[in-house]
Amino acid sequence: EPEVTQTPSHQVTQMGQEVILRCVPISNHLYFYWYRQILGQKVEFLVSFYNNEISEKSEIFDDQFSVERPDGSNFTLKIRSTKLEDSAMYFCASIWETQYFGPGTRLLVL
Amino acid sequence: GIQVEQSPPDLILQEGANSTLRCNFSDSVNNLQWFHQNPWGQLINLFYIPSGTKQNGRLSATTVATERYSLLYISSSQTTDSGVYFCAVPDAGNMLTFGGGTRLMVKP
């Protein structure tokens, strides 16, 4: 069964550093999403992406965040200057009737 | 936006027991998903269930869209069922709004 993949599985970074989280959605899916889950809390929507542009974004998705689909298969989330409160699990998802979630990247900002 | 509430927030079961988890949502929806988050943090799709009832092994789910709730039944629970169960419904644009989850612990 096709699946969404994400890399890296874990990342530790220093506050103020840039991080890029990568996702490979399922190949025939057209809508892509990033979600975030702070430890012990519920999963929150960050941004959706369709036709090579952002279609919706939440209040969390401020100027420190950006998304790209650089090569037609990968889908990336960049955090320009990480803060302690960016520590969370980040999930990528793609949709074909139902949303399929990747395994997540656990980001720890020190 | 749409509000999603789950109950109970925490549940402890003895292995072999049955349980029902509830998900209430504040507005009409055209689909609903149930997920199991395992101890490694992965979100596992359990059901896509906009209405009616579906069964998969020991798990089944029922959504009554007109009354804005869904139920997840776990029968003959096993320790591997432990984890957090989330329901999620789409808001405008198909982004999912998640409930707060039910944390289930199944004791041997």
C-alpha cells in the first residue's frame, strides 16, 4: 500500500537555526498538508498546499514558516529561525478522499 | 471553525474488556476519520466514516452525522490497543480539525 514518508524521523537543533522537514506524499495525491503536535496536545493544522501554492494556513503558520514543492515529489516545511516552542512532532499528510499521514518528524529545539 | 470534543479523556481497561469512545462535533461534516496514535507517535488511520457503521476486526465505528457524533468501539481489548485515539473532521478547505483525544491504557 502506498504511504507518505517523512525525513528525518528526529531532529535536534539549536534555537535560531533553520530546519527543513521533508515529506514525500503519495504520488497521485494533489493536496498536501502539514500539521503539528506539541507533546501531550492535540494535532493542529498548519498549512495546506495545492497546485504549487498555499491554499490555507493557520495562525500558527507565521512568517517563520514556509512550504515548497521543489521537484514535483518532495514537499518541504522550512522553519527559518527556530524557537523553543517549535519543539513538536510535525506530520505531513496527503489526501485522496481520506487523509494519509506520514510517520512524523520529532523536532527538538534546544 | 468547527469544534471537536472527545470523551472520555482517559480510560484504563483490563485486557479483554470492551470500550466505547465518543466524538462530538459542532457542525455538519462530510467525513470523519478515527486515528490511533501509537507509542512511537505515529498516526494510524483506523476508519474513514462519514456516516453509518464500519467494522475492522475488533474495532468498529459508527457515525450519526445528523446528530453530530461518532463512536469507536473496541472489543476484547489488548495491551497493543494502548495509545491515544483521535477523531478528526474536515473544516473548510479539507484541513482536519482534531479532537483532544482519548488516552487508553489496557492493562494485562
